[in-house]
Amino acid sequence: MSNADARRLARELAEPHLQRLADDLPGVRAAILASSDGFELVSVTVTELPLSQLSAMASAMQGLGDALARETGLERSRDIIVDSDLGKVVLMSIPGGPPPLVLMVVVTDQSPFGQLLLQCRNCCVAIGNDLKNRTSMPASIAS
């Protein structure tokens, strides 16, 4: 499968999961699926945010997290959390790639932290499983 096809498939499979996350979690401002090279693949937004810039930052931060994890013997970063008085930003790797993908969720302070982490992890696993199941099928079935 070409990189363009993998991105198209990720976009198609991820959108309903992002929408469910935004619908079920209080305080969501945006849920973005970004590629490892910093491009927004799909997003669900409630408020206006600079999605291209956020996608690039998500990718860069995930890369920094991976480098930090390697240097400290932790192998690979899975999650990055930015916590502020006004809300949080959660970055999570989508398991089971290729392609390497990162979920970024921006929430207000109205989003309970435990629920935020659980919903984000569930979303990542669901996207990863969908990608794995779809890309492991023979081409004639997956199409």
C-alpha cells in the first residue's frame, strides 16, 4: 500500500472515532489525527484553532518525546500531556501503524482528566485496530 493510500485509509477510518470522542467527552475543542511528518489528516473541531500548525507541533512533540524516551532507556514515547489552568492537550501515538500517526486532543478545563485519558486511549486503540484489520486483508477484500 502506498503512503498516499495509507493516509487516505487512515483519514477514512479515523473520522468516526474522532467524532465520537468529540461527542462523548465534555470540553473538547479539537481532535486531530496527524501524520508523523506533521500534516493534518482529519480533524473534528468545536472552536476555531490553527489546525495546520497544531498538526505540525503534534508531530514534532511526538518526535521529541520518542527521542527523550530512547535517551532514558524507555524505548518509545506513547503519550504527551500539556496541562494548563485553562485546559489540556493530549498527544497519543496510534498503535499498530504504519503509517505512524498521532492523535492530538485539545480540551477545556471542563474535561475530567481521567475520562480524557481513557477516551483518548480508547480512540487510539480503535483507530489502530481498524487500520491493522483493514491493511492486513488481501487487497481485493480491503478495497
